[in-house]
Amino acid sequence: MRRRSLFSLLTALVLGACAHPVTPLAVGPEMSWGLTESPDEAKLAFGQEGTDNVVLMLACQPRSGQVLVSLVALERRERPTLILKAGEASTRHPAVAEPNMITDGFIVEATTGADDPALRSFAAGEPLTVGIGGRRTHLPAAPAVGRRFVESCRAA
């Protein structure tokens, strides 16, 4: 129960913090990757440690083969598409946008496989770019935690 509450709180804070009217999102030197793992879930977030200032959240149930990508958008699009790019790999995923009760924006979520080519490149040490609409955010490579997260999400 505590884990689920912590995940819900972290997700709300993450998604609330992502609503910045900047294109692309401002990524500062104080931001880094953070990995949280439990038997029930794995989460990889990029943001400022100890705050709710988070740019991106990746989450999965270990060995499920599926990864949930969560962002906040300032405007709702009819058919949002989330783009992941790392190295030469680029993938597009249909997304859903729901009103965000914490901010004036929208929660945009897309599900992809743990074997997504862009996630594989990210796990191999490439920087990750995530985009929705005209906004693109470039995030640094995270070879150790990126590989560990993607491997934990892959189907058994």
C-alpha cells in the first residue's frame, strides 16, 4: 500500500512539475536520472533530486515488457503522438491526454515495449530525446540506470 501511495504521489508531483511554458523544457545541471525499484514497479525519472521538478517519468511492472512514458503538455491535441529518440533510433507512439488536476495542462501518456528501439539505444548509453507536439527535450545519457531500468522491464 505504501509503495502504491508513494508511486501515486510521485507521479502527481512529476506530472505537475512538467508543465512549463518553455519549448523545449529547461534542463539544468542540477538535474539527473533517478531509478527506484521494488518487486512491484520500476521507475526512472529525470529531474532535480529531492524536488517535484521532474521532466520525464518512465515506469513499468518488472518483466511486463511494457513501459509507460508520462509527460505534461500545456495544450490538448486531438491525437497526440509521443516521440522517443536515442542515437539513430526514433519511434512514434500514439498517446492519450487527460486533464491534469494539479496544473492547467494535460497528462500525456504513451505505452511502448521494453524492446522499443529508442529505449534500447538509451539503455546502450545514448542520450534520450522525448517530444510531444512541437516540444522536444534532450536528456543526457544514463548508461547504468538506463540499462538497469530497461532490463528490469523486459518480459521474462
